[in-house]
Amino acid sequence: MSERFPAGELERFIAHVMTAEGLPGADAADVARLMVAADRTGFDAHGIFRLPDYLKRIRSGGINRTPKIGILRETASVALVDGDNGMGHLAVEYAVRTAIAKASETGIGWAGTRNGNHAGAASVYAAMPLAHGMIGIYGAVGGGNQMPPWGGTDLLLSTNPLAVAIPAGDGTPVVMDFATTVASMGKIRATAQRGEAMPEGWMVARDGAPLTDPARASEGLLLPMGGYKGYALALVIGLLAGTLNGAAMGEDLLDYAADVDRAANTGQFICALDPAAFGDAGAIGQAVDRVAGQMRGSEIMPGFDTVRVPGDGRAARLADREENGVPIPDALRATLDGIARETGVAPLSNR
Amino acid sequence: MSERFPAGELERFIAHVMTAEGLPGADAADVARLMVAADRTGFDAHGIFRLPDYLKRIRSGGINRTPKIGILRETASVALVDGDNGMGHLAVEYAVRTAIAKASETGIGWAGTRNGNHAGAASVYAAMPLAHGMIGIYGAVGGGNQMPPWGGTDLLLSTNPLAVAIPAGDGTPVVMDFATTVASMGKIRATAQRGEAMPEGWMVARDGAPLTDPARASEGLLLPMGGYKGYALALVIGLLAGTLNGAAMGEDLLDYAADVDRAANTGQFICALDPAAFGDAGAIGQAVDRVAGQMRGSEIMPGFDTVRVPGDGRAARLADREENGVPIPDALRATLDGIARETGVAPLSNR
């Protein structure tokens, strides 16, 4: 069971909790807004759901409450941002703003982060350039190694997500956001909670045999989307988001949920690309609308209800949640009520 | 059966044929070098194998023999290149050089092409920035719609490949290159020639049922790698390589192999990113070596022989072919001998 709360109320709650935990007020408000941006668009595993994990990390000294985020190196179109081990959302938003500013000058901007932390939903950041009429391309090193290289059994890769947002004309922007593993650990935990088996293809055991019992997930290896192609993509995203920035990747990567008192050195990258560099941005947006409309207008395959363009589901969830609020499952609400008691912050309320 | 020929001999042959067909000598030599770059690295379906298709298109008036390739629009870090309907290799190499030059100035360069044509293997272009110590990211709209959007049956998407090349230190560079479909039409044709069935997952019929008989491939729909994620990736690559550049995508895309007398308006993009913008390029290369070495050093899963990093196979094929020549199957050699007779060019020779 769940109850819905206005997104603004979730922001109020998170900002007050973060302030109570010692974050400066402006940073606390920014973190709250960026976390709830995931809840607003339906990425429920990356929004307020993460608050307990973040608090554990902040309280254990694994996150710097008062970071000085800034640019370590830059060229006309590229920047390397130091997150100073603050909340990851702050460093990534700083990087996105930097990339957009550079793209406004030169047509494209690329910013990488080091000394960052988990920053929530990839599409939150990929979609930020949309407000400036720009394309966003975002990649990140995920929060722990749960996947081996193709053909191996050593856990050396994370779910390294990729997100791309492309402005449309009158229509819904195209927003792609996926993990490069077939399933995320969050999805597997949810399957376990429902008492269901995992489909074959999500995980294998170390001997390569399919592993379908989610209670045995800790013994298992996540599989990459699309087999060896997904392995290649996860590795390349990790090199661009981690290694290139001097951030953790491979054996350096800690288990974000468990190893909470050390700096994670999470890395991300964001690229902003301005369609106006290619021609009339309005005409390009209309061309995107046309192609997207062709996809949506396709004949439907038996067994499917509709053909969607990436971003359509996000737009529908956004509209629903702006109107009706964000559903908070009862178990999460109980956890949040506990945090309210611990911090002296007023609990989530619908009044 | 096949016989091996030095890569330089393949280049000699293609350059002479292209000159005989009316391409200026310098363009013919460039096309030959870029086609054979695919053969040198083992992308056999994208090198000299394509010569008959290109000749059909040139002779039918579908390709401009004497294009004036140039920049239509540019900013400090972005360019839109007009291929003037010449051989696609020429426009894409022009775009790569433009992107590298811009990256040398600003840290990153992005160039898109319009009015181009099929340009061969994606990794040939993604790997060009490596010689300048730079990362290359390449995407293209494939040569014909063979895949529906996820949940649909209308053929609106091509195999839209993505390639990324990342410089290493002392080790082999990381070079990823894949189609966003599970299998390419070339792979399916090769399966048919061997009289084998396709594995489930390559194609479905219009009713969604698995299609495994390669002789029925023309009735079938290619499936995306990784299900809906691969659909999203194919669409996004098509928008960035096609729509953004004013090139063909979706319903506009013609069947490159069949519709040979009209301009294809093929689009591609290349991004060059300079690691030196992020720090000491040598140290970053060594960090790439370390991560790649961790992958190669993983324990092996039962059923596998080795763990490879994307680009390892390419490097091994390159070394073998530089030493021993490029294998040319007898059937292809007979076709090339026919072209030699038609054009008055000396046939491939080992002497």
C-alpha cells in the first residue's frame, strides 16, 4: 500500500532533514530538489527512497557536509569538476551547468566529475540541457561492482547507466535512461520482496548457470544488457565517467551501500550539445517530432499495447505526479517517519 | 576457401577501380585506404566486400563521383559537414579531421555529416582520434530500415552502430564497435549461406513469433540488442547521426542496397575528446591500462576461454593481417576478378 504526497512536500522534508544533518541550507535545498526530480519522473529507486542510505553515509563521515565544489581544470569546451566528496547531486548539477555554459559559447560542453558521490537518476541530469534547447548525454559509474567482464566471474563492473535527452518541437522530448545491466539490484530486491522468481537472463551463478532465486542474489553475477555488447558499453561508460576523471572504476570502486565511511570518489560525465550549431533549432525539433511520431504510429505487434518513444513513460509519470502526488509505499513512509523522529523534522504530511 | 592478399594490394586494386569509375585520383586513394582499414582490422563485411555495391551505386548515378565536401555551419567546437553525396568515407574522414582539429583547440570537437553515404566500419572512424591521443565516439544511421520500434512491426530503424575508442598507455586501446541490432543482415546472410538456422532472438516474424529460418529473413524483423534498451539506443543514435544533421532517418531512409540511383543522404556523427583536458594524458592512459588489465585478469567463467577487452580482437586481427595478409574468400575474389575485367584494372595478385 502507498499514499501520495505532493513533490514539494517531499522536497520540504528532505531539505529539512539535510539541514538538520549539517548541510548548508542552500545545498540541502538543492539536494532535495534533485532527489525529488527522480520521484517526480517515476525513478522511484533514485529519489527519496535513497534518503536512509545517504544519511548513513553522511553520519559515518563518508560524505563531506560542506564541500567546496569547483573546477580543477578547464578548456573552452571541457571541464573537470571536483565534488570535494559532497553529496553527488551537487557536483553533477555543477557539472551540468558548466557544460551548458560552455555549449552556449562553443556549441558543445563536456564536464566530468571526480570526488563525487551517488547522484540519483541519470535522466535528471541528461534532461537539464533540454531547458536550454540542448541535447544532454550523461553517464556514470554505478554504486558497486555487481557484474563481471564478459566471460569472467570477478565483479569488476557496476550498472553504469547511460542517459540521453533530445529536445523535440511541440512533442515530448526523447529521454533514454538505462542501466547497462539487464536488471538493477533494486529491481532484484523488489522481486525478492514480492516472493517471485527472477526471469533467466538477469543473473548467473559463478559457474555460469542461470540464477533465478532472488534470495540467492548475493551469490550471483548481474548480466549485461545484450550480452558482450552491454559489457563493452558498461566498460566504456565506466572509463569515460570514472577513469578519465580520476574517479573510481574497476577494483577501486567501493560498495556504496556497505562501505559507508570512506570517500567513494564517484565519477560522472555530462555532455551538452546545442542543436542551434547544426541549423534552425525549431526545424530540428520538428524533425525530431516527425521521427518520434513515426515510431508511435507504427503498427502494433501482437502481445503489445502500444509503441512508445523513450521519454513517453517519463512524461506520463511526471504529469500524473504533478497532479496527484508521488506515491510513497507504507514501508518507506515508516522509515521516513523514523528519520523525522531522529532529526526533529516534521514528518511527511498531506495537510 | 580463401586466399590472403597484402592490404596494400587491396588498396591498389580499389584505388585503380575507383579511378577507372571516374573518381579523382586523390579521392580514389582515400576511399581505398578507408575501405581497407576495415579489412585490416577484421571488419570483413565493411571493406572490399562492399566494392560491388558501391560500384552499382556509382554507376547508377546514386553517388556523386566529384563531390565538393565542406563545412555548412560551424562553431568553435561543432561542425556540420556536407558530403555533397560523394563516397561516404570521404565525408566522414573530413568530419573526423574537423572534430580532431576543434578538440585540439577547445578540448572536444563534434562533427556531423549530411548528404553522405555508407562509410564502412564504425570503428575505423572512432579509432582515428587515437593517433592524436584522443577519444573517438562515432554513430551512424545504417543502410536501410530492418528493425521496428519496440512493440511495433513497421520497419523504421536501421542497425545504427555505435563505436567508441579510448587511448590506453602501453596497452591496446579500448575499441568498442557494435550494431544496435542483435545481428546484422550480413551475419544473417552468412548463416543462410552455411545452411544453418538462426538462434532465437535475432529475428521475429510480424506476429512476434521467433523466426529462425534465414531463408525467410526478408519476412522478418531484426530485434534490438537488449530489448527495449537497444531500441532506445538505436533511435537516439539515429536522431544524433541523422535527424540533427538534416540527414535521413525513419521513413526517409532508403534501402541502400536496392534503391541505388537516388541520393541516400546518410548521416554520421563523430566526437573527438582530448584526455589532456582532464589531466596528464600519460597517467590517464596508464589508468586505462590498469582497468583493462583487471578485466583481462578476471577468473574465467566455465564455458569461456578468455576474458577480452573490446579492441583486443581487433588488435589481434590487425597484427595477423599486417603479417599474413587479408583473407579474401574465393567467391569474393571471383567477383573482384569480374570487376577487374570490366574496368581494365589488373586483378588482385600475390606476386
